[in-house]
Amino acid sequence: MIEDSTEFRKEAHKMADRLADYYEELEKLPVKSQVKPCEIISKLPASPPEMPEPMDAILQDFDNVIMPGITHWQHPSFFAYFPANTSYPSILAEMLTATLAQQGMVWETSPAAAELEERMMEWLKQLCGLPEAFTGVIQDTASASTLAALVTARERISKWQVNMQGFYDINKYRVYCTSETHSSIEKAVRIAGFGSANLVKVEVDDMFAMKPEALEMAITADLNAGFVPCAVVATIGTTGCTAVDPVKPIGEICVRYNVWLHVDAAFAGTAMVLPEMRHYLTGLELADSYVFNPHKWMFTNFDCSAYFVKDTDALIRTFEILPEYLKTSSRGQVNDYRDWGVALGRRFRALKLWFVLRNYGAVGIRETVRKHIVLAAWLTLQMQKEKGFEILTPTRFSLVCFRYVPEGMTNEDEIDKYNEQLEQKLNASGKLYITHTRLNGKYTLRLVIAQTYVEERHVREAWELIKGTKNSK
Ligand SMILES: *Cc1c(COP(=O)(O)O)cnc(C)c1O
């Protein structure tokens, strides 16, 4: 058992070397873990140890048992899903976070955590050109941010009656999104008590973006049928193919019908550090809330989701609950963030953001994000030039959606199968990791370039590997 600071110091130094070694060796490891289901659990003892074990033994098992089951999210050739990237300054901050082990439920339990969080949210607002009227708070995930938005929308429209009475004898509220909206919205709709049946999927155009006129029709049809439109969720950068719902016309409709507009930019929000991307935010001042995840693309390790809301009073009134044992004398002068979301206990997440934003500077963040976007454009161009490759939706931000159609193959099912196998072969190589979606029914390969330490050579190697694998048996 580590019992004193001398021993802790020794182990911590060794750990620092281990962390640096990991990043030096990372490229040699298979990106996607190659283990079979239950392979890891079968190597773990069924019962906890009775006697203390030395760190060496634990770390040896970490190397032998745990590491093979790690999918290396920080590998520069991780092109799957959306990333959850990190960076050296973020890791260093996380070490401090674990050391201080703050519980920032109210200001008094950690004044620095509360006030740094307040300032970091102001920094993010400036960095990304978000509307002045927004106030930010860190949530663990975009899912939690969206849940906070929908519960607040529910309370605003019910005049805080659902909080008090439950959904009993209350009108049926409706929430609107599209077929492309992230699954976390439907999850929030269920948890908040709206029910999936009251989630209306509005039609999309051929770029997979919400059609504002279809939204308005859905709202008026619902009003005629006696429903109460409550909230719309628009997305900037959908998970499948980074489609962008037009925020301005959607916002105008929401204002007209007094509907809460929540904008989900979980991944693409980071791109707003670039002035040339800001046009996607047009109309955001009409929204009631907005979320993006620094833990996806802003070099800040999971978890760190930035939730912005216009009416903080409504947010706090929705989540505030004040038992005697949580009353403090500083109430009202400072932010008690436990009233700003679901959880009472809160990690000191602002610290890693502070380290990252200072160590990179706005310039460093802009340069790195721009590099990713340029690399995605480069890869898109290569695919457009190469016979048989199809780009299935225009490349936005840094996601490339593509497939390969072998010469003479016309049957769509066969083409789907071919691309599914191509994906499996590529991922089994251990050299890169990509995932897929379906666009207009077509099996679509997704390659996202947003890793902190990805370089041009990784994208070139990926392209060579894809070309070399497509016709292999
Ligand atoms: C990733 C993603 C989410 C979910 O993010 P979590 O932080 O994991 O909850 C929500 N919406 C969009 C558009 C996403 O890309």
C-alpha cells in the first residue's frame, strides 16, 4: 500500500515516464483493440484481493491484461466516430485535478473551481463568437446538456408545474428534430417525460438539413391537433454526416411560436474558433441554449461539455433544490453550479480547459483545427480524382463520407456489403480505425480527421491503405 509521500513521489515519477512512453510508442499499437468479447473479464480475478498488492504487480497486469483491450482514441490514425481528443496540457491538468480531488457542488466547497469555470465559459464564448446573451456552464456530456435544455423548456412552458405536479393532467408537449439528430435527444425526451411518441422528426433536404418550412408545418399541424409545441433541437454538424440545420429560419419559427430552441454543435462547435466557419452560427442569438464539447475536438480530455443558456434564471429555477444542509452564506453572490444541471457533485473540469486554452493560445487552437479541415479537404479531393470512389455528402468541418464502388458492380446491396467488408479489413489491420453510417440507405464510410497529433503523413498513409485494401481479398 502506498502510505507516504516519499513512495508516492517515486511512483508518480515512474508514472510520468510511463505516460510519455505511451505517447512515444502509440503509433506502433493497433488503433482498434483486437480482443474478443469476454477476453478481458476472463483474466480478472472474480474476487477482490484480501491483501495489499504492490504497484509493480498492478502495473504489470495493466500492461498484460488491460492494454490489449484498449482502443487507442489518441492514436493519430483514429478516424472513427467523432474523436474524444486530449493534449499534453490537458493531461497535466487532469493530474492536478485528481490530486486536489475537488467536489465543486457549490461555490463554498471550491471557490476556485466555481470562478474558474465562470471565466472559462466566458473565454469559450469569445473564442467561438457565441452570442453575448449566453451564459455557460460545464456539463459532463452533450447528452446531459441537452437533457438540461429539454427539462428547462418543459418547465418554462408548464410554468414549473411538471416539476411540482408531474405530467399528470397536463397537455401533450411536442419536441422537434430530424432523422439525423443525435440519439441523445430521444433519450432526453424519454427521461424528461415527453415520451418518444411526442418527438417529431421533421423532414430533411438533400443535404440532410432540417427544412424550416416542414418544421413550421409540423408545428401548426400539432397546434391544430391540440398539442403544445415545446422545443426544437437543431444540429450544427450532425453525427452521421455533419449536416447543418439552418439556425436562423428555424430560430425565427421558434420565436414566432414561443418554442425553446436548443442547438447541438457537440463536435462542430470547436470549428467556430475559425472566423470562416462562423456563418454556421447565423441566427444563434435566437436560440435559447447551445452545446458543444471541448472534449471532442478542443484538445481537452473527456469529460467537458460546454452548455450555454440565455435564461439562467429559468435553468436554475428548474434544477434548484435547497435542503438545509446545502444552504450557504454566499448564496446569490456567486454561482452554485449544482443548481445548473442534474448532478449535485461536480468535478473540477475547468482546470484542464484553462491549461489547454493558455498553453495553446487561441492561435494554437485555430491552427490545429484549420489543419484538420485542410487535411479532410485534401483527402476528399484525392477520392474525387480516383476512379470508383464516391463522396456521399460534401465534406464539412473534417469528416469525409465516402464509399468505393468496384467496377461493374451495380447492385446496391452488393455495394453495401463490399464497403462493410472494406471497413472491417481496414480496422482489422490495426493501422487505422474508421466507422460508418447510412446516407440515403447507402452504407457510408466515415473518416474524421480531428486528432490532436495527426499529421499529413497519417492521412496519406490512410489513403494509401484504403486504395491498397479495396481490391484485396
Ligand atoms: C457526440 C454527439 C453527442 C453526444 O455527446 P456526449 O457528450 O457523448 O453526450 C450529441 N450530439 C452530437 C451532434 C454529437 O456528435
